[in-house]
Amino acid sequence: MFCQKCGSENLEYAKFCKDCGERFFQNQSRFNSLSISKKNFTKKQKITTYVFGIVAIMIIVIGVIIYLNTGTRLAAKQVEDGKRHLASKQFNDSIQDFEKAIKTDKNTPQAYMGLADAYIGLDNDQKAEENLQNGIKASPESDVLYIKLADMYSDEGKTEEAVQILKDRSNTAKTQNIQTQIEKLKSTINTYGNTPGNIMNSGLVAGQGNWLYYSNSSDNWNLYKIRADGSEKEKLNNEISSRINVAGDWIYYTDKNMKLYRMRTDAAKNTLLDDDSIMIFYVIGDWIYYNGIYKMRTDGTEKTLITKTDNYIINVQDDWIYYSALLAGGIHKIRKDGSENTQLDEMDAGANLSVVGDWVYYVNTSLFSDGAGYVHKIRTDGSEKTKLDIKTSNFNIVDDWIYYSNSSDQSKLYKIRADGTDNIKLSDDIKLITSINVVGDWIYYVSIDGDIKITSLDQVMIFPIYKIRTDGTENQPVT
């Protein structure tokens, strides 16, 4: 037994402590036994409590894991059910499946993706976008949801918005998938709002991505858009529209009074940019260059005079602006910053001014030249002026081919190589052709042959627009 005074261990029936001499009572032995037993019990109780606590925690954790795994498996099954219904175009059934999956586990990106596809199948793009946005909120680390939403915006012609969505994701996590998609979308945004050749021909048609934007002659030259495959035609405004440029999410055009406007590709936010009369303009990057010669930002700010001239024929190529002063005569070039104003030719006046490589092509309209009415070319340094055997009032150069109305053959549509070889008639059916626009492998043109339609809209003359393949096949009207 142990001494209560000094703690020394003594024989079980000792009367005095062998160390300190403390007297032991008769029940001291029992007291010590009980005390030791109590201490041992308390220690065992603590160990038992700890063990039970650890076991309880493990049970809870295992239960949560089982629950989560069960929920994930169930959500995955519901997603598969939705995909099966989606594949068979049972869109409403698939919506129910995907919504069940989200209710089971809201962090299921594939369910939001499926909902978007189902609503697209029901022609409800708004609901599709809403579900993708909800998915991004629920699973902000899921790249596929950002990419899907960006693809939708891009498909609708809202490419800049699509890029911004991906940039927002890139700001939080720079993944390779997101970076690749950003570069892919950027490559579909026009650097030039339209080709110089189209702008020279009234700019009736412009393309970007999967969309074509055009002035519809069958509806008072109002602005329309249509997919490249001919689907989803949509009217965008109720006014005469020409000189169409499309860059990013914006369409730029002039109205019947030659006032410059811009509007969103979804027809929102139509804004007057300049109140001057603008005969011809080019959207290039963040700037608009137009006759006069002026430039301004694409939002209409920072209007700047580059050089004062009476011209309205200009062509912007790289760092140079080429122009023809129709009253004074001459072919000129000047840098975008207004420096190095240079005369390339003194006598000729050029319509349809086009720059290809280091050559400037134009129809000579000068009354003081023997080559009036013919296509000429001159080096960009002013040398080697050459008259080509192409008599025309308008032409368009694309990929080394000159598409033109042949004045020697009732202004029918022809094409010829830029070097003057391979002169080919594309159509013998339609004559008196003008305003030749080229987008992709299609030529769009106006025929002033036949009946002229006069509308009540300020006596506007309406001529039909046709399109034909660049190889001369599939000639058809555009409506």
C-alpha cells in the first residue's frame, strides 16, 4: 500500500510508513486499493471515450462519403438518361432528367450542358444560355461550361462577348483549353470590316464567321443577316443600308442620307456615329477611315483630319491610304498618320481603286486620258503604269482573279486573272451588271436589266441582287 503523506510504497499490513513514520489506520489498505481502482477506472474511461469518439467520427466520414458517392452515381445515371432522351430528340424528357441530376448534385456540369442542348433543340436559346450561366455559378471551375456558353454567343454572331466570357475564366485559371478557344474565336473576328473590293462596289454584302450581312433589295435595301447555309434569316433594321462593315459584335453602315451608323449584330444599340455625308469608309481595327480624308474611333470619338481633298474614292491597305482626287485628277497615297502624301499618277482618275500586293488597280475615269473606261494598274511606287484589256465600269479583285462586268459584252459577268490571262464569261443569262461583291466562293451582284421597281420610300429604285458561284454555277436571286 502507499503512504498518503509521502507516497512511499509499504507492505500491505504495515502500521507505520517505513520512510516518514506516518501511522497507518486499519482501513488504510482498503482506502488505497479503492483509490488506485478509481484512478485506473478514470484512465480507462478516458481511453474508452477517445476510442468511441474516433469511431464515431470515422462512421460519420464514411457515411458522408457513401452518401456523396451514391448522389454522384445517381446524378451520373440521370445525366445518362437525359443524354439518351436528347439523342432521340425527346427534349422535354431530357430536360426533366437533367434537372433531376442537378437536384441530386448541383455540381454536375454535364447536366447543365445537357439542359443547354435540350433548350437549343427546342429553339429556346435564351433558356439554354441561362442554364449555362447557372452551371458556371454552381461549378465555376468547369471549363466546358465557359466554352459551351462562348460557342453559343459566337454562333449567334456575338464573338466579342464570347471572347470576354473566356477571358473572365482565364483571369481565375489560365488553362490550355480556355487559351486555345480564345485564340480560335479571335481568329474569326474581322480585322477589316469588309474587303476593299466589296466596299468599292457599294458594300452590299459582308461576311463574318458563319453569318452573312447584306442589303436586301427585295425589302427596300434594308439590312438583313442570314447564316452561311441559308438558314435563320433575320431583318435588322428598317432603312436603306449600304457600305456594310462587320467587325466583332458591331455592324457599320450608311443610310440613304450617307450618315454613318453602327449597331450590334443582334440589332441592339443602333447609334449615329457621324452626321457628315460619308460616301465610302473602312473599319480597320479600332479605327474608321473615310473620304475627306478623315479617321475616327469605332465609337465615333477622336475624329481627325488626315488630309483635305475632294476625293471620295479611297482604299486603305496596311499603313497606306490610296486615293483618287476625282475633280483635280491623279492617283495618290498617304500614310495613315498624314505623312508622305505622294502622287503616283498626275492625269488618271481612278474608280474601284484596289491594291493587290505592290500593284494599284483602277478603272480610269479621266476624260483627258486615252484609256478612259479601261482597267489600269500601276506600281505602288508610281512606276510601270499599264493599261489592261478590260473595259468595265466596275470590278472586284479576289485571290488573283478580277471579277468584272464586261462593257464590251452588254456588261455581263466575267472573270480574268490579274495578269490578263484566262478571260472567262461566268453567265450569259444576265446583263447590265454592277456592284460586284465577293464573299467566300460566291459572287453577289446587282442587275439593272429588266423591270425597275419604284417603292414609296422616297422613290427608291429597286434592282434585284443575284449570287453565283465563282466558277459560274448556281446562279440564283437573293431575297
